[in-house]
Amino acid sequence: MQIKLLAPSSSPPNLLRKAAAFLVTLALAAVALIFSAVALTLLLISIVIGGVYLGWKLRAMHKQMQAQGFAPPGSAMQDESLRGEGFTGEIIEGEVVRVSEPAISIETPTSQRRPH
């Protein structure tokens, strides 16, 4: 049993074949562009829907936390003792430690000053 493969004609492609190949290539490029646009649109829509869902769940969680007495940072329910004057120091395990150092001024006698 022999298999014979039919080879395309050995004649060079004419203008009609070139035009058909160009149109097929153009059509495939258009289909690929449409597919990528649809895929990008679906991706963006899913990102927006996911963001809205996450925001909705976080909103419900914040309401639940406020109902239980927890307050987010910077809210009006936060402890008023830390507001007012700005404190300087360190907070160690919830305690405020203020370290105040006296201002030290070192002056040299005028006889020891060097001219600039």
C-alpha cells in the first residue's frame, strides 16, 4: 500500500491566491483582536465585581465591630486621652513613657573661639 501526497501545484502563486491569503490573515487577526478585547473586558468586570464584594463585606465587618465596641483608628470612639497635645516618647505595652532631657548648651569662652 502506497500513500501518495498531493503536492500543491508547482506554479507560482498568482494575485488571486495572494489576495485570498491576505484576507484570511486579516480575518484571523481581527478574530484575535476581538477575543483579546472580550477577555480583557471580562477580566476588568470580574475585578470590579470582586472589589465591590470585598468592600461590601468590609463594610459589614466594620458595622459588626462597632456594634461590639471596637473602633477603627482615627474614629470618634477612640480614646480621647491620646488626643490634644502631641506626645513625644515611646509606647511600651500600652504605657506612655515620656523621656524629657534638659537642653544642654555648650558655649566656649570667647578667648578660645577660632576665627572663621
